[in-house]
Amino acid sequence: MALRRGDPAYHSSWMWSELGLAERTSPAHPPPLAHERMQSLVPGLGELCRTVAAHVRARTGFDDTATLLTAEEIETNLEVQRFLRKQPRSAGGRTTAADQPAIARLAGPIHWLVEFELHRRKTFWVDESLAYMLAKTDLEVPGGQLRVPFPSFALVFTDRHVLSLAERLLATDPSCPVAGHLLRVLTIHVSEDRSAAGRLLRIGLAADALGADPPHWVRQDVPLEEDTPVQRFLDGLAPIVISDPPVPDAHPLRGLLHVALNAILYSVSAGVEAEVRLSPARVKRGSPADVFSSDEVFFLPGAIEISRVRGMQALERVPSGRGLLHRFMVRGPP
């Protein structure tokens, strides 16, 4: 709860690894993802998304490589409106001001979830070591060169670095029910909007502690200007910390978008082959840690052994080591 109080906080998982108390093997599959958790906690949501997606696919001119829904189409869709009207209301059954925040929190994710269903639930699970390297990789690519693998898809992160960024981001939102809790999975939904004004990525970050509360969603649009580096947009989100030796970026939203955009670039890079992983046929009963997503995912493995990543992370915790690590990441080994 330290983050929620505005105090410094840390997660002790790095000490577990140092002491040999952490799990030696990585999980074979991610935990339940945002769309699964939302559907399990909101009756009828899954059927709504499948129904609306099926109607859109049946339209004349539907293009599996490009068709998405506008915000107006979602807001005026009769199936969506009927569904929202059936959601629990205050005493008396009429919508009051107290009901509006809960309905609005549900209406926003519906757009991403319908498009995710529309394009057959394509999901990329990013390996822990890869997530670390992507966080350290410069993002100077022009917006015109950033291509997406599908019109709508999801990225999944379960590593502590990315989850800690999301925890710091949510700690600044007093209305977030999972603020101050340790997150278990971050599902980032991405949809590419194309219009006469240009290309835009609609990004929805769904942070989940896998408890009684549903995932908490944060929206951020990223414009893709043809000749402008994407990094310039990220730099504009907050002041840049400049120091010698360099220190990690202190802005959690910028850090999250940085690793997400690099993951998109990596997923479409030449020579990268994602490993298709089916959901485990048998799910052990027991703690929530033994529960997996029922969807198949494209697993993006890292090229560096996790033991070496642990060493780099340890080096970062030493002030004098940050400069050494930065030079190694930029120049490579001598």
C-alpha cells in the first residue's frame, strides 16, 4: 500500500531470485487475460462481443485486414446499448449519477473487446527477458515505419519490471480499485485506426491483480505521424530526467508505452518467429497461480538467458553500475 500512500515502494522478488527462493522454471502459459476476466465477472459480456463481431463480419465489404469500428458505431450499436441498460442500477432500477462511473468503465473496454473478438483474439505473450531488452531499446523509428501485425490484437506482460510500472501508474489514480495491489498480468489491447487525418494506435492498458476486482483500464492514443519519430510523442508525456550516469525513466506511462511499441516492432521484424502456445490441456487445481488463460498465444521469446538479465538488473541497482550498463547496452561488449 506504500504506493497508494505516495511513499516509496519496492517488490522483493529480486531478493527471492538472489536467495534461490524463486521458481526456477517460467510458466508455460499466461494467466487469464483481460477479456476472459471481464467476461467471467460481467455476465453476458462475452456473448455480446461475439454477437457484435459476427454482425460486423457479415457486412458487405468487411475486410479482415483492416475493418474496425468507430467510437460512434459502438455508442449507437443497439446490442451494446441494450446490454449497458441491463447492468445493475441503484435502488429503483433507474440510472443515477452514482451509476454513471461504473457504466462508463464498462463501455470503454467494450470497444477494444469487440474488435479483439472481430479479429480472432490474436495475442502476443512477451517473455520476461525480451521485455527487459525492449525496455532498454531506443525507439527512434518514424511513425510511418511502425506497422502492426493485425488491426486489433493484444500484448501480454507478466514480468515484474512491466508490472511495477503499471502499479506506479495506477497508484496515481485515487478511483482505481486495484491501486496499491500487486499486479499479476498486464494485457495491452491495441487497435490501429486509419483515417484521412492519418494513423492512430488506440491503446488500452488492462491491469489485473487477479482478485475480486475486474481489470482496470487506462486509455492512451498514440499518433503515428509519417516522418516524426514515435519517441518524440513519448517524450512529450512528461519531463525527461537527464543525469550522469543515466537513471531509469521515472515516468510509468512513458515506460509502458515504450516497451509496448517496441514489442509491436519486434513482432513484425524479419526473422522473428513467434512460438504458438496452446492452453495447457490440464490445469492444476489450487492457487490462482495454477490457473491459465484458455486462449492460445503467440509467445515472443527473449534472446538472452534470464540469469544474465538478473545480473543486469543487479548492476542497475548499483549507482556506479548504471553507467557501465548503459555503455554496454549502447556499444556492446568490448
